[in-house]
Amino acid sequence: MEKLVKTSREIYEDLQESCTKLFNLEFSNPRPLSLGWLNLKWRVESKEGQWVLKQFSKERYSGYDADKVHSEQKTALEEQQRQYKAGIPCARLLAHEGEVMHYSSGGERFVVMEYIAGEHVQAGTLNGQQMYNLGRTCARIHNVANDGHYVQSGPAATQISSRSERIGYWKSLLDKARQTHILQLVNRQLTAACQWEDSLIKDCVQGWAHRDLWTDNLLFNGNELAAVLDFDRFAYDYPELDIARAVMSGAFNTEDLDRDTAAAFLEGYRTERDLPEGTLSRALYLLWSLESVWWIKAEMEGDRPQPLRFAREMDWLATNFTQLQQRFGDL
């Protein structure tokens, strides 16, 4: 028998029924939220206020070790709750018997969190004050995450491949890219890989990090940061990845990385946490080493706007690979 796929409406009704049983909440006026990939979200209303109802897609995590994914997401959600209690602008999660991840009668995994009003700012258009406030909050997140609550052991989530592996990867993709529109993109990545040296990131410090700190996961009220969203990728890794990801997302306008707004982020960060001079250029090398293979690929036609934006960032980093230290090494 062919497997039946539930509609988003059926999933919502399943979650709504579970929320009535778990929290005695009666939801109304559900409005789908489109940001995010595959996980379904709704903004809903109740007598107690407004909430965001989020379902974790089975399709998104198919092919992964389910127990591992669930354990990592449990840690991430618990960290979001810790960050909220520490005063970080993020959504409070509703808990039942101490658990913030819930299971519906229909077998769906979901969370309920308070709705926070705010606006998404287009990537590459954050002003200096917004970047300053984002930098300050990023440092506070790192302070809370690395306060000793977790045992900091084991390898970082990001595994850095060797120079030869990097070159081999881009050469293999170059063969697939010939006679396609991405040939020049891949050539620039290969050139950057040939310039790669382990010394570029040898001083990066490991620690717990948000790992998805970009504009789609941020809400602003004017210049104030209203909320940091989506701690789902929280893990032991390199906190500098948060710095590079936030700076590229906020200060790269698809043509160039604005030095002044990048500097504003770092100034805000340093009000809460030490950050050696030269960290930004090192963090940008680290970001390229991780994300370039994600976004520059043989099949890019028809990609959503977000992946195409990330691909442009990786192309800029590769194109400017030898200039990053000179341009940003004093920040």
C-alpha cells in the first residue's frame, strides 16, 4: 500500500490537539511561517497570548541517525531555554514535565514557544547599530553557552579537511562543471584551495556555538535585536563560526564586505567577551573552509534564494582569499 503523506493542515490539527492536552491551550487563527526548510511553523493565538508552533520534519532528517539527531536537538532546545533564562533575547519554550520537545498522538515531534514581535532585515543591509547590538548578543550567547554547564570534550562538529583533500574535491567538481554556468565559480574555489594553509586557522578556539547566526534567524525592532531564533544547530564547534556567519550575513551586500559594519559587530562583541585582534579574517577563512562545499555544487539551478546568497558569499571569499588578512587582519 502506498504510504500516505499528511498535509500541513492535518499535521497542524494533530499538534493543536496535543497542545490542548499538554498545556490546556486552545489555539486559533493559525498563520503559516515560511522561513526555514521543511520544518512546519505556525503563528497561533490563544487567551494566554501568541505562540509559535513548530513541527520537526521527518523528511528533513531522513537518512540521519535518528537517535543522534534527537539527542542533539534536545540539547539545542534545552540550551535555548537556558539562554532565555540568562536574559538573551530568544523565545521561551513551553515545558511539560520538564521536557521542551513534545510528541503528538500522530507521531510528530514539536515545540511551542512564545511569539516575539520583530522584523527580519534583508541580508547584507544591517546598519552599524544593528551590527553592534548583534555582536554584543553573540558574545553573551557564547558566554552562557561556555559557562561550564556542558562537558567540553570530543572533536568539534566542524572537521577541517586537508589542503590536498580540498584541492581534490574541487578538481573532481571541475570535471562535472565543464560547459556549465558554474565553471568559473568552481575555478575560483580551486584557486582558493591551492592557497589554503592550515596556519590560517590554527589558533581558532573550540567551544559551544549557535552555528546558524544569520539574518533569517534574527528579528529586529529598529536598531534593537528583538530575538535570536532557531538554536537547532547548537553544538560544540568553533564560536568564531558564529562571528563570521553573522558578519557575512549582515555586512556582505553581494558585492563586497562592508568594513565599517563588520567592525561595529566586533566592537559590540568586545563589550561582553574578549576577542583578539585579527579574529575576523581567521573566522572568515574558517567559514569558507566549512561552507564552500555546501553551497557551490554542480546542481545550483533552481536553488532557493538563501542557498544562492550563501553561494555568492563563498564566491566572494574565494575571490578575495589572499586579501582577507590585509583588509581585515587588524579587526
